[in-house]
Amino acid sequence: MPRRLGFLPAALLTAITLTACSAETVESDDPKPPATTNPSGAPGGTPGGSGLPLAEAIGKIPVAEEKRTGYGRDSFKHWVDEDDDSCTTRAEVLLAEAVTAPEQGARCSLSGGSWLSYYDETEVTDAKKLDIDHMVPLAEAWDSGAHDWTPERREAYANDLGSDRSLVAVTAKTNRSKADRDPAQWMPPAESATCTYLVDWTATKLRWALTMDDAEKTALLNLAEPCADSVVEYESAP
């Protein structure tokens, strides 16, 4: 199911479609039509509809001290092929978020296609130049409660295809710039991404019943001030 296409202006959709066969990646400093976002910060969300206002949703995340002891990236098994269709979680996200669908070859190899990295408003036409970002990074999830989970639950978190907020295809450089930092330490470079990112982060923490520290809470509430119309919709993870 396509993700976040509601945030794309028609002109940009047309431009991406026309360049779908290009082998180049458009760099983030190239001129582009301005990106727009759904003012709710959530697909289909409206202030009068379902969901919680962003500031209220942030207030539902418990505050607790972080615990990094014992963390290792291999504590979260990924990318898996949960439904045995030869497509790993990475490929499933790429297929779901493609603006122009790639061709799918043997063993789910992907060629062609186009994507929009909403962190930096960059159009990408080579899937190899995209990373799949865990909205709440694995280390941050560990710090915020996953240290007490079973290996099976950590695997479910790392491969969460049940919510389009949990995983997102973005340019490798923005994902690696973010690393394991929370919004007190890092935000997407594109100003248009701010409210969407805060909604995605908050929804993921609520979905997985994760906590936040004091600095994170302060940053989230301050950053959310211009996002008064943003709404958070989420379902608790099974």
C-alpha cells in the first residue's frame, strides 16, 4: 500500500513519474517544487476526526530514565521475510512506498522505480541509495523499554510492517546522519518534514509502549508548537 503519497504536490508526482527510468539520484540541494504536507500530519487525519492532537499524544508517552546497558544491534533480528514471499522487510517497505513502482525480479530483486525521501525532499530513482529507517532507532527503542522484551518481540519491532509509521525509506545520508538520535538531538533537514516526523515518532512510541526521557519530552513539545493541527493515529502493537 503506497505510503505518504498524500504529502506530494501534483507537480512533484508528475516530475517523479517522468524520471522513473532515470539512473540518477537527485541531490538534496537541487531546485525542487516545494513539498507540502497534510496539515494533520497523518494520512486522512483531521483535527475533528479520530486520533489525538500531537501535544496530547506526546503527553501520553511515559517519562523514564533510559537504559543502554546490554544493547547490541543484533538484539533486533532484521530484515526478515515473514510471509515467505522472497521479499524481506526492506523490500516490502520499498515496494509500499514507491511513487513509481519498481520492476520485481527473481528473489524480489528491484529495478527502476522512484521514491521521495520526505526527510530531505529528495527524489530517488535507485533503491540502493535508500535506507529503511526505523522511525524510533533500535538503540533508542532499547533504551526506552525494549531491553525488557523477548527476542521475538524485538524482531517484531525491527520488522514492523503493521504500521506505515514504523519504517520509512529515506536517503542513506539522512538516515546515517540521524543514527540513533532522538528529536532532542536530530530532526530531518527539510522544514516540511517537521510535523510529519513528530507524528511518526510519537505514534511509534505509543504503538510499542516505549518511554521517553526528560530532554526528549521537552524537545517534542517545543518542536510540536507549530503543529497545532497535527493528529496522531496509532494502534498498539500485538
